[in-house]
Amino acid sequence: MALRNLDVDLLRCFVTIADTGSFTRAGERLGRTQSAISLQLKRLEEQLGRTLFVRSPRSLAITPNGERLIGPARQILRLHDATVAEMFEPDIAGSVRIGVPEDFATAHLPSVLAAFAEAHPLVELEVTCDLTLNLLERFHAGHFDLVLVKRQPTQERHEGVRVWREPLVWVARDRKSAVDYSRVPLVVSPEPCVYRKRATEALDAMGRPWRTAYTSTSLAGSLSAVRAGLGITVLPLEMVPSSLTAVGPEAGLPALYDTEIALIEAAGLSDTAHRLAQHIIAALERGRGT
């Protein structure tokens, strides 16, 4: 029986499709077009003589043969990437401590960090999610190499570099549940929270009474409370789930400032941490289409 070899690039394509659940997103992560991703998967399936995904216009599902391949494929890629890193980039190693607001980490950062980890397997990432003001306090106490924080775009002096900006909106279960309150019931994170402060200050400025209806330390908990109709919350526009509704002046609610995310680097940063910082900046710029 002839010896068969599996192409590492084809395996990487397969694993990335499985991880992202989309040919388009796999192409974005790997820097290839959707058609190129489709062609690579076809080549791998032809080499194996097996179908790895079942595709339809609205869904993409891994097959039993794909499930059998995914574990060994990950092991091959980890060993390959670690070997390449050891031979060609032995200096890109060590650990990097990064602090991130939970909602931003959930929505935008996983694929960015995953791409860096795949490219630099000798680097250990230590990611901590917390409220912005807590992250800043711990950063200045020396607990992080890098920190992503929420801030108000209208501030005159900034620390760090802006990496993201988008509108903030009020979010309710539906339009009906956002009106007819004598006091607006807020679903918020515990103090200190930038979005909580933004919401209460905006309501106070327009003279609209409010109350804290539900406090949650997690984004998932806040969204569950809003879905249950316990109150309304504030989120970046791109993070509003399809099951909830963005509301505004029609519900008697004030306009909100945009939210801005900044990346701050600690003094005396290692080359590895600085490389991650540059990767985050470039990846988020691509994500905004800038």
C-alpha cells in the first residue's frame, strides 16, 4: 500500500472551518477567499475519500468522518506549529497577561487571540475578564502586560490607542417592554461599570427616574434578565442579540455616547507582549473594515 501524506495547509483549513462554522470566517482568519477555502476542503476530502462537512445554503455540519479527523488534525497542527516556532521564532515565547472587558472578549476577541496563539504556539496567553475600572486599577498595580478598556470618546486626553468604536444603544425584550415605566428598570453590572454610569448619567440628564432592577456580574446573566422582561440594559450595537430589540427616543430614552475600546501597554513591555499588541490592533482594524 502506497504511503499517504496529509497536507498541513489542508488540515489547517479543515480545522478552521470547524472552529468558525463558516467558509467565509475561515477565509478571513486564514487570509484566503471563500472559494479558495472551498477548494482546499474539496482537495482534502478527495485525498481522504470521505466527506467531512454536510453543507446547505443555511447550515454547515461536520460529519462523523470529520469528527474522527478533528482531534488528530489538531494534534498534527500543534506539533507542526510548535516545531516551526522553535526553529524560526524561538524569541517569540513566554507569557503575556491581558485584561479585557467581558462583553468585548465575548464578541470580538476570541478569534483574534486564537489566530495569535496558532501563529505563536510557544506563547502562553493569560486572559482575565473584568469591569473596566477594575482592569485599570489592576493594570496600574502591575498585574497586566496589556489591557483593553472602555472609555468615552469625548475625553480630551487618552491613555493607550483606540482599537474599536461603535454606537451604544438601549436594549429591551421588545419595544413594548421599554415604555410606560414611571422609573426605568435597569439591568446593569456591579459598580464600577462604564456602561452603568453612562446609562444613569444619561437618564439623570433628561430628568427621567430610574431604578436598579437587576445586577449581574456576567453578560449572559444580564441578557437573560432582559429576555425575561426584568428591565433594559445598554450594549454596543453589534452585540445586540437577534432575540432582543434596540430602542431609543421612541421609548422616551436618551441618546448615548459611542463606546470606545483602547489598548494600553505596560511600561517595559516584552517583545512578545508588544507583538501581541500589534496583532490585536491590526486584527481589530481589519474587523472594522478600516
